[in-house]
Amino acid sequence: MVIAETGLQQPRKGTIERVFGLFLRLLALYALVSGLVYWAGLTGIAGSGAWRFDLLAPPARIVFTTLAVLMPAAALGLWLTTRWGVVLWVLAATAEIGAYMFLADIFSARAGIAGINMVALVVLILMAVATLIERRAARLAVH
């Protein structure tokens, strides 16, 4: 194997980094389901047709359509544990929090979805910081 012969082996992932990867994959499943729910609502399959695109107010059309596109794309990126997946999910989660908490007069108040997103954002930040600390400690241990 060329990598083993040249000594360019991939560094082993630490425990926190592996847990972070698992967290991102769980978040990917949540984002995928969320995106599918938005698509089902916009097409009239779910919600008794009340969320159908042609029946929504313009602000709801913009937000729900954006989330219907962002969530599945973010799910793919999160499943692959890429940075762009995290960025897309943070954008989508922020949009949901804003819509369901701060614009509840336009959108129906869904404190549960906003709460889940806020908790996931906090966990994401804590896990990212812990992973950086773990990587730095491993790098210092080698030198």
C-alpha cells in the first residue's frame, strides 16, 4: 500500500471526534426527515393540504421552500461529515428558529422544533470545540 510505504498514514480519530461524527449522522437523519416533511407539506401530501405552496402566504412560501431545499442538502453534507453540510444545517436551523419563535404571528408557533434546533446548535458548538481541543492535544502529544 502506497500510504503505508511512504509513512503518510491518516491520524487516528479520537473518541470525541468519533462521537461527533455519530452526532452529525443523527442530525443528518433529522434534517432529511424535516426536509421531506416540508416537501410533503408544499406538495399537499401532508397537513390536509393546508401547507400547499399555492395556499401559503408569500413569507411562508419563501421560508418553507428554502427549508425544503436546504434540509435535504444539509442532510447529505452532514451524513458525509463535511463542513458545508454543517453550514447548510446551521442556516436552515437558524431560519426555523427565526420563523417559529420570532415570527410566530406569520408562521404557526412551533416551540418544539425551535427548541430542538437550539439544543442541537449548542451541542454542535460544544462538540466542535471539544474535537478541536482533542486534536490539539493529540498534536502536542506527538511533538
